Amino acid sequence: MYNQIPKSAIFGPFQALKKQSIRLFLAKRQSTSSKETLGSFKTNRGAMFGLDARIALAIFGALSVISGASLYSAIKQARSTQINQELQEIIKASEAYYLDNGSPIDNYSVHETYTSDLLDNSRKNAKTWKGPYLAGTKVDNDMFIHPNIGNGSTTIEIDLMRDDETAIRTCLATDTDCYEFIEIQCKASNNDYDWCKNIFPDLDAFVDNSDGKQKGTVRAIDNTGVTYYIYYKGIYRNNIN
């Protein structure tokens, strides 16, 4: 009789090897699954990040456009406000001269005035003169350069003109509806033609709600490419005298 060998001794190593194989398979599968899950998470997270970035860029782009447009509009309005205030100061200077001296600034020609009288009293040396009434540099008897209007060579004068909204024309001796109009002259030869051409639409919108070149307080004549005139309505003069 031979000694009977226990089954566990025969099949035990195979069972242990089988269990070890199953553990290795499960471990590998779990590892693969974890990597796939992690990869999927990374992919999804990357996709979401890319989408978020695109949305953010779109928002920033829209805000940039809006901010840029608002800033440009604010700059134009500030410039129009400043020019309007300077022109109002010239009107106040003419009124102050009238009050101090008992008469408006004299005529230099039929419709032009001695605008220089607002800057100095050398022409008449009047005792009632209390100027200078405005800031500026005298060019000649009827013209001056204002430090804050134009490009530094832009000339300004005060003309007597009719308040006629069908045409811009100067006053005649028989007219009784004359006003002082501040005239800004922008000439291509002075390199300021474009300054007047660009500022007029904004100033007209600010002062007169864009009523055009022949109406309202702000008016204009465009001798295309040569001279651009801006007129700003001032005090009433009845006639040229």
C-alpha cells in the first residue's frame, strides 16, 4: 500500500497560482480603469477649461469694444464741451466790454469788428477799458489766436452777420437783425482745415442737436479743401452801427 497523497498537496500550488493570477488581472484592470477615468477627467476638464476660456475671451472682447466706444464718445463730448465753453467766454468778453465802455466793439470794416479791442486798449486808450477781456494773441485789428481753440495758428474774429437760417451772410447797413458771430477760420495753408471739419459735427451735435450748417447757434461754411469756417452766434447788435 502506498501512502495516499493529500489533494491539497497536489492542487494547492495550482490554486495559489490561480488566485495570484486573478489578483493580478483585477489589479491591472483596476489600474487601467483608473487611468481611463483619470484621462477622461483630464480630457473633460481640459474641454471645460477651453470652453470657459473662450467664453471669457468673448466677454473681454465685447467689453473692450464697449469700453473703447464709450471712451471715444466721452473724449468727443469733453472736447465739444471745452470748445463751447471757450466760445461762451468770448461772448462774455464782448458783453463785458460793452458794459464797461458804454458801446459794443467798433466796426473794423462794414461787417468785421475790432476784435483786438478785447485784448488791449492801444487803439483808443479809453479810460473805461478794464481788460484784457479774454485770453489770446493779437494777429491784427480784427483777428486773434486763442490758446485753446484750433492748432495754435487758427485765427478768430467777430463778424456782424444776419440771423438768417437760409444762408450765412454778413450784415448790411439796412439790416436790423444783426448779431455778433464768432468766426473760426481754418485754412489748409495753416494745416488746421481738418481741425474745423472734424470738430464741427461734434460741436453741432452738442450745442444744436445736429441741426446742420445753416441753423442754430453753431454754423459752418466749407470751402472744400481750402478754408473751413465755423460760426458761433453771440450778442444781438440790431445793425452794423
